[in-house]
Amino acid sequence: MRVRRPRAAASIAPSRRGSLTVVGAGITLAQQATIETIACIERAEKVFHLLTNPAAEVWVRRLNPQAVPLGDCLTEGKPRSRSYSDMSERIVAAVRSGLQVCAVFYGNAAVLVQPAYEAITRARSEGFSARMVAGVSAEDCLFADLVVNPQGLGWQCFEATDFLLRRRRFDPTAALILWQVGLLGEASVRPEMAGRPERLRVLTAALRRHYSARHRVVLYEAAQLPICEPIIKMIPLARLPQETIFPATTLYIPPKPTVIEDAKIRRWFVQD
Amino acid sequence: MNDKLSSFLVDLASDPERMSRFLADPHGLLAEADLTDDQKAAVLSRDSRRLAVALGTVSKSNGNVQNLSGGNVQNVSIGNVQNVTIGNVQNVSIGNVQNVTSRRTGKGPKKAGKKPAEKRGSKNK
């Protein structure tokens, strides 16, 4: 049987000198970057980064003094979509100039990092080699820190605004992860960002159709510094609107119990 | 000012021996560090919010995110199709989040959320 190559991979047909590698630095400072990620940063002729704290920026600059931040693209009142577009344009402009470029993002650049995707797509469409290196995501940290394993629980995840906007259908008997609960419907960035209680009430009401008010949910934030613990706060679902929820906070909703089993599939386990 | 604290934290994160020294004798290592008293206190607290304040990524007033680029780099995907595929194969079946064990200090099981809740509450006043 012929194996079909993914479209993205098929489009890697570099015809020009500049190149782009997008990497994720992981969540915890320095310690979750893979050897491959570190090598990409060190070898690049130009490095761009969007990270969450100054220490991470110092770490990248130590690996490559050519590193420059992208954070200035994010300004108050400016649509985030435009900020991300500006970031990707800045990255691809360096690729066009013939440089071997590395773009470093917080967490796993392959998970919900729009400028990373935009930069890769633009660079490839212009005939440059562009690839993404997997990193450690907040979700990876969540599973480890909460000691939950999706096998036997199932596992669904949505960006929280998208979850409400598209009225996503999901199975409450499988675990549910909602990203960016503190950024519900936020088109831009502003100082002192936290979830707006009135929007958190809308989210809570949507979830209450499937879970009881007392269903225990977890507000989670992975540790960004290796000397810190992750922030894990368990609350009843009904209390969600009263909580101060930060942009980096993830909502983990444990599954409701289920007893449904397909008898035919169950029998597979006892067949020779 | 924050560069010194950042450098101190990067040194710790990048050097397992240094990290071991810190974990064994934080005061000893900090005595050698070129940090202000506030920064040293933040490091000793090992409290992520307090350290974020010391690093300048959050405001002192409420411990909330101030740095516009900080906190989250994940994108809201309104109107966009995300190319995220989840394809993990997992082998163990545990679903209880009550028995969370500290992964760094090995302090043993604790009630999930109790301590962070107190910490966060005090920061947000």
C-alpha cells in the first residue's frame, strides 16, 4: 500500500537559501528544551523569540547572542491576529534575506501558536525550507503534574473561546481540557489581564449543561521556573466565575463516570 | 536589575550541580549571589507569583500578568482552522487528580490546590 505523504511535508522543496526552523522552548526554564531545540537555536544565524519571562529570554540569548524578541509586536488594543501576522512577517523577512532563521516560542510551538504556523506556511509558499521541531507543551506538563493519564479517561481539548464560539460538542465522560480560559473572547492584550467574571459565567453555564455544580475541576498552571511548583487548584465548577484566572491558566475537567462498554470489543480481550 | 535575577535563575536551571547546591542550602548559594534582598527573598519563597513580580513580568499590586508578551503565547483561533493533531498512544490508566505528588521536592502527596490557592489568594488582594 502506498503511503501518502502529508501535504506539509510534500511542500518542503527548498529552492532558496534562507531557511526557517520553529522550536518550542518548553514550559520550565531551560530544562524542557530538547537537545534538537538547543542545537537549532545555537546554529541559527538569526533567532527570534516569544517567551514568557525575562529569564527565558536571557537563556536564549546565552545560546545565541543574535536572538531578538518578538514581544513588541503585541501592543495594547492591537488585534492579536495582526500582532501574530507581524511576527511571522518579521521572521520570514529574515528568511528572505538568506539567513538560517530559528523562531523560539514558549511551550510547544506546534500547539496553538499561530505565528509559528503562519511563518512556516509563508516561508514554504515562497520556496524556503521551513520546519517545526516538537517541544514540551503545557498539556504535557498537565498530564505529568496532575498524574492523569488519558487512557481510560479519554481526552478532549479546546481553546476556551473556540469551545464557546463554535459550541463544540464533547463527551463529558472523557476528560476535558480548556486552554486560555483567562482570555475568553479577548481580541487584544492589555496589562493586568485576567478572565472576565461575566464571560466565565457564560463558560460555567455552558459546562453546567453537562456537569453538576459540584463537579470538581482543576485550574492548572505549569511551573515556568525549575525552583517552583506548578499551580494546581481544585474547585467546584460553580465557583469558576469567582476565581482570578490568568492567561496561562488551563482548566482541566475530570470525566464523569461511565459504565458503557461494547460487549463485542470487550470479548476481544479474551480471544486467542 | 532583573537581568541579575534572570541570570541567577538560568544558571540554576542549566547547571544540575548548582541546582543541587541550591536545594541543599539555598541561603548559602544566595549569600554568594549578586541579588537584592527582595530578589533573594523571592527566590527563597520559591513562589512563582512572587518570582514573577521580582522578574518584572507581573505587577506587585495584584500579582497579575503585566508583561503583554508574557503569560501565554497560544493563539485564539477565531475564524482560523488550527492544524493541531492529537495522536498520543498512552499505556497506563490513572484518572485521579486528588493524589498529586510534588515532582520537584518529593514532599509526597498533598491535597491538590490547597497550597497554591492560598498563595494565589494572598497575591491577588
